[in-house]
Amino acid sequence: MTDTITRKRRSGGRSGHAVRRGSSVIEQLPWSLPVNIDRPTEPLSPEGVQRIHDTAMVILEEIGIEFLNPKAVQILRDAGCIVNGENVRMDREFVMEWVRKTPPSFTITPRNPERQITVGDGHILFGNVSSPPSYWDMEVGRKVPGTREMCRNFLKLSQYFNCIHFVGGYPVEPVDIHASVRHLDVLYDKLTLTDKVAHAYSLGKERVEDVMEMVRIAGGLSHAEFDASPRMYTNINSTSPLKHDYPMMDGWMRCAARGQGCIVTPFTLAGAMAPVTMAGAVAQSLAEGLSAIVLAQIIRPGAPCAIGTFTSNVDMKSGAPAFGTPEYMRATQMTGQLARFYGLPLRSSGVCAANVPDAQAMWETEHSLWAAIQSGTNMVYHAAGWLEGGLIASPEKFVMDCEVIQQMIRYMDPAICDVSDDGLGLEAIREVGSNGHFFGTKHTQERYTTAFYQPFLSDWKNYEAWEVAGSVWTAERAHVMYKAILEEFEAPPMDAAIHEELLAFVERRKAEGGAPTDF
Amino acid sequence: MTDTITRKRRSGGRSGHAVRRGSSVIEQLPWSLPVNIDRPTEPLSPEGVQRIHDTAMVILEEIGIEFLNPKAVQILRDAGCIVNGENVRMDREFVMEWVRKTPPSFTITPRNPERQITVGDGHILFGNVSSPPSYWDMEVGRKVPGTREMCRNFLKLSQYFNCIHFVGGYPVEPVDIHASVRHLDVLYDKLTLTDKVAHAYSLGKERVEDVMEMVRIAGGLSHAEFDASPRMYTNINSTSPLKHDYPMMDGWMRCAARGQGCIVTPFTLAGAMAPVTMAGAVAQSLAEGLSAIVLAQIIRPGAPCAIGTFTSNVDMKSGAPAFGTPEYMRATQMTGQLARFYGLPLRSSGVCAANVPDAQAMWETEHSLWAAIQSGTNMVYHAAGWLEGGLIASPEKFVMDCEVIQQMIRYMDPAICDVSDDGLGLEAIREVGSNGHFFGTKHTQERYTTAFYQPFLSDWKNYEAWEVAGSVWTAERAHVMYKAILEEFEAPPMDAAIHEELLAFVERRKAEGGAPTDF
């Protein structure tokens, strides 16, 4: 664990600017919170939006959602919902009244305040892959269970790449750590290896409370300071169709009560857990998500919430989930239209069904990432490292995805479309005329090194030069690169006293037995 | 040449419907002319559009374009342009007056009228890779010069895939055929192996005239019928900056005079043949393109023209061209805005810099294809099979690209976003409630086989099943698939007398020596 010990900020005037770390391996874009400047793609007419909204409302009014958490049921009953056992119904005026209390955007501030993110407000932010139980890399050459070491490596990559704005759940599930204390070890690793926004799984009270406490300690915050504004977030999935389970609701309510980021993402696979038609699947997903957001707003009006979409389709031959499909893209765009209708920040994902980091992996991932852009998504989960429908995390895929994400960030730079006199370059055109080239002009020379995006992984050599360099395909190049990055990785600095306190907390909670594993 | 001999239409009621050919290898989408239902992405404000237009007009008014073709110069001089040697200047009123004569859309009708395409009118159509001098496939394993056999194989793939709407230039340059007769052999192959819209290179009078004659013969048309509406098309590139060369202009004028499709695509590499700033590169590209369209309209008012964009950037390290970059995407979108401003159909491309059909190839190609969609492109050149900046044609890449194109065609199907009662499926949601799944519902059962796009190349198996099936990466699967398609390929039927006439024409022109090769 030598790379997680407390380090002094390096000399050289860069203190606080962790963005240049590791620049000896690759040149990357600086840390920034990109703004999505594209108008969203909107497949639905205003009437279409209204019809999906109406359907979601009828689901909530007439069919209801099951909340398998008595406390949640009680809160909703007290607020005026119609409760029938675990089934909770609420009318549309009630839903809209509470949903409207959600802020249209919110910040989340991790232990390094320079890594603060704004969810909403036109931003599109990217996070690492979360929760695969398995790992694949080119050296191992097969699918193997995740370990703490693998998990730590992904955390390092998540910290290293400036295009990764927040650190989602376990980038790979470290099954070599007992489930009762897994959250303690991984959060310790996450909070020491990264200084970016962290996530807590809502899997029972102990896990959420432990993570909130560790984030508080890592931030050097009092309890009041922690509660005052979002410092971390949770993401819950409903148990589609139309159900919220106990532990997810428990964590959700705890995070809402303390004003931490609350993201609800139904996993509505059309034809399986939702209607086979995409508009129906989207409506159901919205009903499930909105019911959780209503609960959060009742608990703490103004609680920072976002709605997520994970609506996709299945393979008609096998029933297996598919990702990055045409149907997935349109469902994401439709959800984006409805998220704007409700005034809610949106979460979607960077996903694929491919098993290895090959061509298919990238066309599916590209489709999901473009859907994120087209839908006005604010938080892109799983944006780096995801394979096999989320069952595999791969470091090669992580590096490849970061190349693509960087290109999308650059794509959002309005400077590309500069139509000032400088951008039009008429004088350079006049100077060169019909007989010459622009390499040597002052206009080119002044801009040459900054005019274009420079990739770190794409190989733009011609075939012959590429062949001389070893004929290395992209996945292999990504493999070499991730190893080099890990080799040079330096953990972000952490105050020694805080580190001490964090370690002591982990030790104490381990001694207490951690969290129950019978959920 | 056994597969190009005249065949009788197969029995079974499918006569004329070549779309199902080869369906025993893969299930593919039927032939259709997809309509791009997405609103274009518009990075420029109306003022930005005006500023780029103004710059293009100043280029035409004050700087001028060199036409290295005396006949073109004479026509432009006679129409009122200011001529100074080969430099031709024209004022903006003049430009706009002629450009406005271009039809906003036009059809091109190949020998099989069921393969007629409409360029413009909201359609997005895809063509095969054109003009790479070299070939790569997984079996050869290296870059080799193109041959007639390779070229024929790509023509078969172009015919086979319903998502390929038109057959561009030589899909690989068959350098084993002497340049003087290459156009005769390849056009013979193209017209017998495919029944889709064909292209003529504007490389001197003989080539264009020969191709027009062969297309006329293959279509069983009189000269008057051929001249009456577009039956094929040419694509010319200007010699950027600001120059049109002799043979391109010669072919351009011949095609315009006979009312065939005329597409002009400047290759304005920012920082090399155009300003390093994208808006300037776009303005220069437009000036070059518009000058050719003006010429075509003077020759034949209402001539079917489209404007192409091939504006990209170079690698800042090596000066090599790059494709599918963020700058490329924005340049394509900006050109789309200007094409709509001028009322012209737009051509762009599916391109990449990658040398092999790997992950990079697909993210770059995806970027260029999304730019085509976002820009409102009507004809997507090079959409299948392109590698190494257009220097390599690859059959594996061809098959991979067709998978992606099919997904984009399905993406444009408004049925995905059906918000009718059927699409919303409220009754199914009510029926399943919180405890069950949708697999067994009537709503699902009735739609299960048609609800979702079914890929032919994507592998959606889970890892374990994929491993049992041999752990085959996408490029390898594409390799097996292209071989199987070629194995089963059947050429579209051609009337025996027409075939005879076509052969006789080729023989005669070969005996006459073909075309000069000293251009």
C-alpha cells in the first residue's frame, strides 16, 4: 500500500493542481467540467412527451409502486399517498408538487474541492465502470473474479484520467474481501487513491452510514458541514417492474436526509422487466424513478436528486440484455426529453454487450455515449471500462473509453467553430491563393500546436510506419498504456491526521464486524 | 467470371426483388431509402452561417479560383465572370443566382429501377469505400496492392448489403489492370455484379464518356432517355487550395451537360491545403465547391448537383491526415448548415485513420458517421470498408461498417418511439404489476420477433457462451462472414442481349486503346 501513504504536495508550484499528474505517460486534456453545447435530439413531439408523462402518472395513480420498506411506506402514507400493504399510489398533482422541489442542478464536493462537480446546468460528466463481478485483461486472457488489487488499479486509472469526473461504485467487485467489510476496504482505497467524488452503495444502513462517515472524515468535515451540501452520492436501482426493495430504500432515505446526491436508475429491460415497446418501458422507468424522488423530497425538500435511465432491449434470440442498440439510443433520448419536462438532472451510461475490447465494444459504447450527448445526460455512468453488459471490467477498455471521452470533451469546445476573423482566416487564404500550402503561413504557425485535438491512444501513423512500430492493434496499445500509467501512478495527497482517522475508523468498524451480509 | 454471366430471374415470386439474395448467410434489413428524422446539430448561430458564407463569397469575388481547363474558363467568362489567365472571379449575386438553379433533391436511376435513389429530400444514403490503392484482410495479414479480383469481391459485397445504396468509385484500385482500360473492366464488373447506382471517375474525357455509354447500355436506354434524368454520377475533388484541374473539370462538364449527378468535394485538410482553423477551411471548401456548381448550372440549368465536405485536420506531430476527429465532426456539421443555406444536397463520408479493423477504426468511423447524421448528409461516401485514411480497403471493415450502418438505419425508424396506446403498453404494465415479468404477456408475444433490431455481426452471447464458441473477436467474425457471403453470391440478373452489347463495347474500346494515361 505504499502508493496510498500520505504524500507532501510536490514542489514546483503545482500544488492543488493534480491535473498534470502522470503527464509523462500521456498528454491528456486538463480537468474541466464540460458543457454539452449541442441541442438535444428529440424524437418525441410535445404530444409524445405528454403521452409518456400521462402514462407514468397513470402508473403512479392507478397501479402503484411497491415499497418493500415499512419506513418509506409510512412516510409516503403520512404525506397523503394511498397505501395498500406495500403498494403505494400517488396522484399526479402530488407527484409534480414534490418533484418540482428538486433542484435543477447541484454540486458535489469531494475531499479535494478542486474536484467539485456540478450535476446539471448543461454539464456532461463521466464516471468509471461500476460493479462488474469479473475482470478481463489481455495478459490474463480470460474472465476472472475481481480482486482488491484489480479494484485498486481501476481506482488509480479513475484518478489518473482527467476526463473521469466522479468515481462510481466498485469498478470491479473485489470478491477476495469478505462482503461484510468490502465497503470499508474499497472506500478506504477510493478515498486515498482518488480525490474525486465518491459513491456509496445503498445496501443496508451500515454500508451507507460507513461511507458517509468515511467521506466526512476524508473531507475533514464536521457533521454539520457534511450535511450542509452534497459530498458524495448514491445510486439505486428499482426492482422493476414497479418495486423498490428494502436496502436500496434504506440507503436512499439516509442519503436524502443528509442532503447527499440521490440518483435513481430503474433497469427496465424492454420485453423482460418492462413493456417490449420502448415508450412503455420509458414510462414505467420514469414512474419508478419519480416515486423515489418524491420520497426523497418529502424527507428533505430540495434534496439533490437525478433521474437515471437504463432502458434497453434484449436479444430476441437468447433473451440476453443488449446495449448501445438503436432502441437503447432512442429510449435514452426520450428519457432526456422527459427529464427536462420534470426539470431533473439526467444520468445515463456508457455501455456495450461485447465481451472483449474490440470493434463491437467500441461501436456499442459509441452508440451509448452519443445517446448520452444527444439526450442531454448530465452524468454518464460506466463510461470507462465496461464490457459484457456490465459483468466484466477491463483496463484496456478503460483506456480506450477515456480516449473517446476526451474526444467528446474536445468536441464540446466551442473554439472549434470559431467564426471570428481569426477563425475564418481570410487573410491566410488570400496569402496562399491557388498555389501553395498553409503549413508555412503565420496563421498556421501561430495555432499549429493547439488547433487540433491530440489523441493519446489513436495511432495516426500510416500503415508502413505502424508496421515498423510492431503492427500493434488498439487493445494491445491500451494494455501497454494502462500498465505504464499504473507504474507511474502517484496517489493524491492526504493530510496525515485525516489519513490516521480514516484508518482508525476502518479498523474499528472491522472489529465491530462490518455490515450484515444477509440482505 | 461464371458469376457474372446472365442469369434468369429465379423462380419463386421474388423476381425483381434482389433484396433477399444471400439471406441464407445473414438476415439483413430490406432495401430502403432511409429518412434522417433527427434535427441537425448546428454549432453555428445564424450569424456564424452568414460569416462563413461571406468569407466564401469574398474568396470567389476577390481571390478567385483557378480553372486549369480552358473550356471551363471560356464558359465562365462568357457568363460574366472576371477572368485573369486561369483565375476566375465571380460576384456573390452571380454565384447565388446560379446556385439557386440546383434542384434541392434529385433521383438517380440505375439499370434496376427498384434501386433508384433520391439524393436530398431528407434521405441519408450510404455507399462503399472508393479508390484505395491497397487491400488488407486478415488472411493476407498485410497491406497489398489491389487487384481486379479484390475489386470484384467488394462489388459483390456492395451489391449484397441492402444498406449500401450506391456503388462509388473503384472499391479498391485494381492495379493489375492497365490504367488505360481499367475503367472498362471495372465498370463491366460493376454493371454486371451490381444493379445499383454507379459512379464515373472524371479523369479525362474517354473515361467519363465510356462510363456514361456503359451505364446507358446496361440500362437498355436510348441516348435521349439517358440524358433525360440522372442514371449515374461523378464526384470530383478540387485541387485545394482554390484550383480545379483539367481532367476533373472535363468530366464534370460532360456529366453536367448530360444531366448526370455532379458532386464536388474539396479535400481541404486544415493546416495543409486550407486554413488551420475549421471555419476558414469550411469557407474555402465551400468557395471551391460552389464555383464548380455554378459552372454546372451555367452548362445545364437545373443540373443535379451536390456539395461534398472532406474537411479534416492533420496530426500535429506528423502532418498525416486524421479522420473522425472532433474537428472533422464540427466541420461536417458546419458544412451541413451551409449546404442547407444554399439549398444543396450534402455528401460526407465514413472515414478513419486506423490501419486495421480494430477498436480505433470503429470509434473514428462512428464519429464520421454520426457527423453525417448530425449534418443532414444525404450521401455518405466510403461508408463501408475504409481504412488508413482511404489508402486501404478491407472486407472485414466493410462487413463491420454494414452492421453499424444497419443500426443507424434502424435508429431512423420512427416506430422505435411509437407513443400510440400500443407503444405505451399501459395495459401490459397493469397486467404485470409489481410481481412478474413481461416475457409472457400478449403485448410482448405479439411483438417479440420484430420489436428490436437484430444484428448480424454483433455477438450478444455472454462471455462463457462466447468462449465456448471459440472466443472470436469481431474482426475475425467479419472475416468468416465476408467469405461466406462471397461464396453464396449471385449476380443480379441482366438481359442477355444487353450483356452482349456491354461486352462488345468493352472489347471495342479496348481494341481502340482505352483512355490516355498521361493525365
